[in-house]
Amino acid sequence: MALPATRLKRVIGAVTAATMVAFVAACGSDDTASDGTVTLEFAQWWGAELPAGEFDKIINDFTAQNPDIKIKLLSAPYASTKQQLLTGAASKTLPDVVGLDGAWVNDFAKQGAITDITKLMADAGYDDSELASQIQLDGKTYMIPVVNFVYPLFVNKDLLTEAGVDKVPTTRTEFLDAAKKISASGGDAKGWVLPLDTAVPNGVQNDVMSWLWASGGSMLTDDGKPNLTSAEVKSTVEFVQSLNDAGVIAPGSLTMKEQDKVEKFSNGQVGMMIDSLAHINLIKENKPDLNFEVAALPAEDGFTGERGIPYASWGIGISDSTEHKAEAFKFVSYLMSQETNAKLSTIANGFPGNKTAEPDFSNSDPLFKAAFDIYQQGYPANEFVGLPKSEDLMRSFAEQLQLVLTGKTSVDEALAKAQENWSSVIE
Amino acid sequence: MTTVKMRRTFAKVGVVSGLVVGGLFAGLPVLWLLSTSFKNNGEVFQNPPQLITEGFSFDAYRAILGDGAQLRFFLNSYIVAIAVTILTLLVAILAGYAFSRFTFPFKKTINAVIVSVQAVPPITLVIPYFGLIVALGLYDTYLGLILTHMVFTLPYAIIMITAYLNTLPRELDESVKVDGGSGWTALWRILVPTAVPGLIAVGVYTFMISWNEYLFALTLTRTDEMRTVPIGIQLLMGQHSYEWNQMMAMSVLGSIPVLLLFLFFQRRFIGGLTAGAVKA
Amino acid sequence: MTLTAPETSTRAAPAVPGRSRSTLTRRLVPYGYLSPTVLLIVVLMVVPIVMVIGYSFRDNVIVQENSVFAGFANYTKVLTDPSFLSALKNTAIFISVSTAAHLVLGLAFAMMLNSPLLGGVTKAIFRIVYILPWLFTIAVIAVIWRLLLDPAGVVNHVLQTLGLIEQGVNWFSDPSMALWAVSFVNIWAGYPFFMISLLAALQGIPGDLYEAAAVDGTNWFQRFVHVTLPQLRPVIISMAVLDLIWTSHQFALIWMTTGGGPLNSTEMLSTFTYKQAFSEYEFATASAAAVIVLLLTMVLAFFYVRSQRER
């Protein structure tokens, strides 16, 4: 009945061991080692989206050139990265260098979490004329886009041919027509796919507003105020509504996420989607025999102006609280250098943030060359970049759009309501 | 006599068919999960759906088991869940002993606080918690995760252990005291060994809670060196596409320890719950 | 070890001769045993609760350096927000449907698994099958059901093949369907713990109670109503309250299946609070919402504490 002393000891021993493990692990290390090397933490979601090991190679090249700097990669998926940066900013534990989406910049900058890079560029004597773009707030740069990804129209050639459409649509009318034909051609396939989940509402940016930008439209006034009740926005939403009324949108839209969109396209469940060019490899890997191509997003009938091409960026910023700003900027300028930037864009299937860097198309898919041409004919457009609480803006728009698509409200009412919501956020 | 026999047979058929229907409800989704883990990613939405596809392979398992980072998630989950289980039992035994064997001022109040702590919504805590854990220097550490999980496992453990100890007669510990031993000796020499079935029930339960915890494991870690299996599974969801087969393979692998634990201890687990639940 | 222990003895411990501990020390002993628990709960539970209450009375906490006292403004804002009120309604439906179904399924399965008509091996196999949903972490449960209930998924395929539905149902994305779909998933995921606890309680019912009832010539249903239910009552009550509490905490499942949509039809108090904090950066209103949620659950906790005392 009595517990033998040895067993008791063993229990206590196990507990002590477990606690010790925990305590040893708890003792963090200081970021400046005794030999003077500096460790920079770099939080981003990029590593997860590149072929395994490729990002490490680029980082290793940097540390080989700069033996006194070490880079510690903190990789997480996009959504988790955002939440961690947010909580990190609140508790002043933001990693030294952070991957940013243009849509986050306003909030982080206002919070004082990310630092003014303009000053660091001046301190380092950096020539910024090579940078394709800089994301600024009140004239100060807070983010530099490292790699840009355009969002063209993806079309499934086989479904299109089956449906008797021989030409990739270039106008909204042609698109609606093609979508109807695909949906009517038997089987389960639908013409288009629209992810409108409100937990991750980026479908508003990628799949809805992109139609507006492609016809040269804008959701903001010239001085940056919301302008959702304009004729341009209205015709865009009415176009989406007409697609919905025609029954050509894949079912499940209202809780669909970006992943589901890509999946439905890869599986031949939808004929057309608007998606990041970066996904070409992914689709080919999952469905090697899928016959698809990319094209410019259709514009309003008769539109002849320059088309806005929706894009997203891997941006980079530097923590305001880091003690190693100079080293951090050294790393940023390495990523932006002609050679590295070209290499990174090539493996990421994106377009370089350094104007002088030429992506190497020799080994990549011919579709990239096609997309690069589309890109160069238009201008990159993403009006959510730099807006405050942009995810919230997208969500309130998505909610109104959901009401329209379920027939619970009219387009005018929905846009008036969205305009009201946006106006209270964008001052 | 035959009617009684027939009625027994009818009853038996009834129970078995009820069990089969319920078993399909419980088991079919799991079967589909298992089947998906052997498919290749392009076959997941194949129409018509098939349980075993042409692309049947162990590739997804190979990918998970061959990837050091994924294995690290498993190691982390083991370290955290085992430490949480041991420490929870230890702390809950002490508290349960106090509640079961002593009367003292504020006993009811302290007990009510501990019981109602179970009701505190995690979402309430998430907002201030991060800053607090950072301030304590526990961010991205095992200890931070372990202590956090313990806050959620302790109350139920204390209730169960108190109930279990209450079923053990006081004569047990008093015999030790008569021999000159202290309450401490009585607890560890007599009560704890006697209470093993109850402790196993609590331990299995605690391990499961910790192994599956998601919200805080995500919030309180930021490097792959500290992340646990549920987060690892979520990482496979990626931003752009689902790695269905790998997610499912990792889920299967992640559930095996819990399944084994349950299989191994199921008699004692249910027995321990019985004693705690049906307190005299 | 048999557990035929009678009532807990309440006899005071006899004074042990030869031990001269001061009464003060002796009085402190129980607190000593409780100290690790109390320390942990104070630091990691009471402190953050106090912090969140503090946030809820301020303006622009966390995102701005100098926030100011705002009185009850945040509370007014939350309580007059129609999406908060609909979240409250959805949560009430979600937790009551889930708990009722957990109870019914848990009890039905537990009684079948406890049936004296079946052999030990059969029971053991079914016990394992029935416990399966409990083994999966909530992220996996969300993913597997997204896969199964996809408009092009296997559930629709099977129902269509059987002729039960004509067109594929949008389980998660039809506003009139989504709340029931997430409740169903939660029922699937949550009944095993109920079942196991009730199974344990059933096994603790003394057999002679049934024998006595059988002698009286009662049928199965009468025995169920007059013996089983009264014996299980304390367990059922405390499990039900505990389940209401736990279900109201459910965040990950909702977030990963519907995200609160479509049209807020599955918005819960937890997802509402999370969105306020991490998407609108309104940490002050989020804190106020969190405090309101805390107060509501404390009402449940009150009943739970009482049900525990009764046992």
C-alpha cells in the first residue's frame, strides 16, 4: 500500500527534469553575442511560399558577406504573421525586420511600431532611385516592396474550348458570356469563383475591386476619401451581381477563402479566376495536366485607357524599437540590390522591387513572360495599400456585397452603407 | 421462456443496430480523413468521390516524417503536454488534499473561485495575456505554454481529485499520523498510491487538453522551435492552398498518441471518472 | 482496491502527542497546500482579468501610447451594436442546441455501450469508434468538415445519390443553413466527453437497484426513468452546465469554418470580440465585449458552482 520511496523519488525526479527543461528553454539569449555579432530577427510569411530551402540560400549569402550579422527567420503563414506583428507591436517585441503587406502599413506606422526608413536611407547614404516604389505616409517611407505579384485572369483553356468559347474574354460582356457558356456546358463546372469569406476578406481586394481598377476606376477621390457611390464602383458591383444572377459563380462563395478558390480552379470546377501569378507553380504541381493560361483582366466595354493591374507585395519594414537599425537596413538594402532582388523575384515568380533588376525568364514558365508583358502594358493598382484598418474596410464591403448577392439589399443601398462605414474610418 | 429469449434477441439486435448507426456517425468522417491522407492532392475533390484512389501512397506521411521542422512540432507537443500533465497532477493533488482533508477560513470562497475559473472565456484573456507573458519573460518558451495550459487544466483536475480523495476514508491517513507521520507523509505514502485510478483519469484528460490546445499555443509562440502540433497542422493550410493530404496525415499522426493513451488506460480512465463522478 | 468507502469521516484529527506545532502554523498548513494553485491563478488569470477590465474603461488602448479614461462609453458602444446582439442570439442558439444534442447522444451512446446484452470485445471496439471525434484537435475538425461539407464534397454527393436532395447544399455559406452546420460539427466534436462521463456514472450505479426494480416487474423504460435518470442527475446537471460554458468558449471551430459569416449568421460572442481586437484594432471595445462575455459566463459559473456543491 505504501508508496516505495524509490517510486516517489522517480516521480519527483521526472517533475524536476520537466521543469528544468522548461526553465533552460525559457532563458532566452541576448541578441548581441559576446563576439560582437548581431542577430536580427526577421518575421515574414515568404519562406513558407518559396520552394523549400531557397530562401535560406539567399539569407546564407548575406551572412557569408556579413559575418558579424546573423539572421534568424521567423516564418509563419500570412494571417498568423499579421496577428503576431500586431501583438508584437503592442508589447514592443516586434522582430527587428518585418515582412509587411501594404495594407498593414498605415496601422503599424501610426502605432509607432515600424520606423521611418527615409532617415535610415539618408544615414546609410543609400540611393533610392533604383526602388520601383516606396510606401509612404506623410512623406516618410515605412515599407519598401521587395517583390510584387500581379493578379491576372486565369482561364482554363479546356473548359473554354468545351463551352465553345474560342477567345479569352477581354471585356466584361465577353466575360459574362463566356462564364454563362462554361456553366451551361454540362458537368459541375461554373464560370467564375468569388471568395467572399469575412474572416479573411481579401477577396474584396483581389476579386472585386480588381474589376474596378482594370477599367481605370478608383474607389477613392483624388484627395483619398472613400468614393464608393461613384458610377464606376456601382457598375463594378452591378457586374458582379449580374454574374451572380446568371448563376455562373461557384457555390459556397460567402464562406470561401483564397485557398478554396485556387483549389476549385485547379480541380476544373471553375473556368476562370483572378489570382496571383505566384500560384502558377502551385497549380502545375497539383494538377500537372491542367491546360490554362493567364490574360489581362477584362475591362468595361469600349474602355481604351491604361488598365490597372491589381497587385500584392512582399514588403519590408524595420521595427522602431530595434537597437540594430543600421544592421537591419544593411539587410534590407541587400534584399533590394539588383542581383539579389532579381534572384528572389525569379524564385518567387514575382516582379522585382528594384527597377534595374530583370527577372530571369529563361527557366521559368512561358506564362510568366506573358504576365510580365501584361504588367508592363498597365500600371500596378491596389488602393488598399496605405489605408488605415484596411482589413476592416474590406470586411464591411464584403458584408454589404453579401447582402446584395443574397438579394437582401439593393446595390445603391449597399454602397451608401459601405461609403458610410468607410468614411468613419478614413478621415 | 422462449418469449423471454426472443425479447432478449430483439433487444440485442436493437442495441447493435443503434450502435452501428452511431458508429457510422462517429467513424465515417474519420475514415474519410484517413483516406484523404493517402491520396495525392489533386484527387481530394475527385468526382465521384472514392475511398481509395489511383494515387494511393504514403507520400504525405513520408513528407511529414522526413521533415525535421514537423518532427519538432511533435517533440514540442510531447514536452509541453507531459510537463503540463505532471505539474497539473502535482499541484492539483496538493490542492485537492487541502480541500478534502482540512477545514479553514475562506475554503468555500477559494473553492468557488477555482471552480468558476473554468468559466473564464479564453477570448477574454487573449488581449492582455500576450503583454503579460512578454513582461514575465515567458514569450516563446515552453514554460509560458506550460503555465498557461495549467491555468485551464488545473480547475477540473482539482475538482476531480478532491472528489476522489473524498471517497477515501480518513482512517487511511490517520493511521499514518498515529504512527508519528505527518499529513505530508500520509498524502504521498497512502493517499496518492490509493488514488492512482483517479489520477490516471485526470492525467489522461489533462494530456488531451494540452495536446489539443490551439489559441494560446498560436499566440504565445513565434518560432518553429516552440510550436506544437495543432499549429503545425494549421501552418500546412498555408496562405494559398491546402495541403490536404499532409494536413490529414499530420492529424492522423498527431492523434495516435492520444488514441494509444486512451486505449492503454481506458479501463482505469473510466473507472477513475466513475469514482470521481459518483461520489458517495 | 475496492471503493466501498462510506461517507467521508468528519472526525477531527486527534492531537498527536509529542508534536508541538504552534496552532498558527497548523492553521496555515492548508494554505500552504493551496499556494501553488493560488499563485498560478492569481498571476495568470486574475491579473489579466483585471487588466482587461481596466482596458474596457479606457479609450484607444494598446494601439496608442496615451489613452484616456472613457467611462462606460465602450460598453454603450458594444451593447447598442446590432452585430453584438445578433452574436448574443447566435451564441445562445449554438450553445443550447449543442449541449442538448451532446446530452441526448452522449446518454444514448453511453447506455448502449453499457448494455449487459453485449460482449466485452464488441463494447470495447465500439467504445473506441465512439471516442474518435474526441481525439482530433479543433483545427483538424474544422478542416475535415470543410472538406466533407463542401458544395462539391462527399456529403452532398452521397445525399444526391440517395435522392435526398436535388441540388448540392451550401452547408456553410447559406445564411439559413450555416448556424445549423457549425452546430452539427460542434455536436460531432463534443459528444464523446459527455458520453465517457455518463458511461463512468452508469457503471457506478449499484446493480442491486436494477435487480430490485426488475423484481417489481418494471419494464425497461420505467427502470430508465425511475432508476437510471435519478442516479445520473447530479452528473448530468454539472456536465450540462460545464458544456454550456465550454461551448460558449468555442472560437477556433467557428473561425476556421465560417469566420462568423455568411451575413453574420454564425457570428458568436467570441468571434465578435476577436474581430473587434485583431481586425478593427478597437482593443477598448473588444475589452468591453470581453468583460460582458465574462459576466455572462459568470452567471453560468454560478450555477456550475452550485451544482458542484450539491454533489
